[in-house]
Amino acid sequence: MRVLVVGPCVYPLGRGGYGGMEKLTMLVAGGMRERGHEVVVVGGRGSEGEGVYGGSGIGDFSEAERVVWEEYRWLREGVDVVLDFSHSHFFRRDAFRGVSWIWHDPYLMEPPVPDVRVYALSEWQVRRHEERTGRRLGVLDPICADVERCHYEKRKREGFFFSLGILDANKGQAEIAEIAEIVGVELVVAGHAVSGEVVGRVRAVEERTKGRVRYVGEVSDEERDDYLQKAQALIYRPSYPEGYGEAHSHKTVEALMMGTPCVVYDQGAMREVLGGYAMVTEDMESALTKWEPWGEDRRRELAERAAARWSVEATVERIENVLSRRSV
């Protein structure tokens, strides 16, 4: 099968950093290629990698993806299907063969979507989309991680908890730092600084706790993985405005595949997609207060179960099963 994979086009594909959707685009493209498909990929300015075309657009995702569509629409002439990881869906707005996903809470963001073969990441997102638009979608989980990188390793575990993600208002880094301060646990916060206010709140906690809670800035992929492998657990507490939520969690999936326990705040789709793998709680303070370290056998078993669901191979197989149906 000849496949065009369309990524989000604001940030480049094929590079390091925290870009979850950019990672997914390249992982799925590589997984499709490994299973014998001919694959080309389009992404944002500066994208690199095998069969990858980088657009020249800049600005928000709508403008950048429009420019990529104008520059590379000709690529559709040579493919059978489009795997559409973009936000704006230009490559499938005319219902071209393939599949598209919505990525956000439909109450938070509602870009134009194709008329056919559009999928949500979770049933929670399906319900939100139907409430918002009257249209019911299916669920096709595209989240995955590379088992070559995200796998269990027997390590000397340290006493800290870990929080990972951009320091922006919706990602909850400041709230996590303040909870750690109250509970008295050690916390390492890592991520690109987006909001000065959020960074300021985390730095204030760092000062008050004399470094028991500390912000280490944006770290390399290798440093991030080292923190994840050594941590007691990954803490994830999205902090969306009341009434909004998160549809899935890529960073949590990566941690789970490493055998790193996760403590996740119960909002959005978190209980649905992670309930059988992570501690999903409405009371983060209590969960951290009562936390007991995990043994190695339990970590190894967690990694195996998570990989069975979210490895690249498992995810590509899910996508192939949908593409094999008639009327794709």
C-alpha cells in the first residue's frame, strides 16, 4: 500500500524534544514502512528523515498546515491512503481515502474535519464531540511508543517523583509542584518554559523547599528517559479550565512502557484510557502521601502489559485493520 502520512505542521518532524504528535507521526510512518508499505511524510518547516517533506509555512497550525497543503497536495496523486495526524485536515477535507483523528477536547477546539473516517482517541472524546456537533465518531487509538527506547530496565530507583511537559497553564506543572511541597515528597520538574507565570510558581516552590522540588528545564531525550527509569513514579495532573479535559496521554504511555508507575489526576479521559495501568485519582495529595515504592517484578509486568497495547507494532496493526475495511 502507498501511504501518505500528514503530520502537524507547526514544529519539525524527525527531531528530539517533547512533541508528542510529531513523535507519533514519525513512529507510525516508520511502523508502516517496516510492514512493507511505501510511505512518504509531510510535516512542518525543518522536518527531516526518510521520505519526509518539510513545508515552509510558519504561524499557527491552521496557517502552517494550509501552506503545506498548497505545497504538497501533489503527493496524493501517488498514494492509496492518507494517514492524517494534522489538526486542520486539509489533505482529507474532500474525504480522500484514509483516516483522520481529532486531538483535543471538542469543547476546547473544533477544527474542520472530513465527512468520513474521522476517529477520536477515546470514548470520552467521542461523547464530547457528539454533544458539541451531533456527530458520533469511532475510536482508533493511535498512541504509541518505541519499545527500543521505552522498555523496562532494572535500575537503582531513587526517591524522587517526576513531572514532564511544557510549563504552560493547561499542563499542571505548577499545581504538581505545589502539591509536592505540601505533601513533602521530592519532585523533579522538566519541560520547556512556555508560561512565565507557571515557571515563576515552580521556581517559588523550589526556593521554599530548598531544592526538594526542583525545575531542571528542558532536558534531552536521554536525560528524560534516565529520569523516568529512576523515578518513583511519573505524576501527571493536567490543569485545564473547569469543564475541559485531556483525551489521552502520550507521555504517560511512554512511562508505562518503561515500567514506571504513574499517578494521574482523574479528569477527561484519564480513567478510561489509563485506569487499568496507572493510579488515577481525584486526590493527588492523598495518593502521594500513601505512596509505597514498587518492586521490580511489578514494574516489569507493567511494562509488558503497556507494550502489548501501545507498541508501534500494536498501534500500526490497529490502523491497518481500519484501512483494510471497505470504503476507507
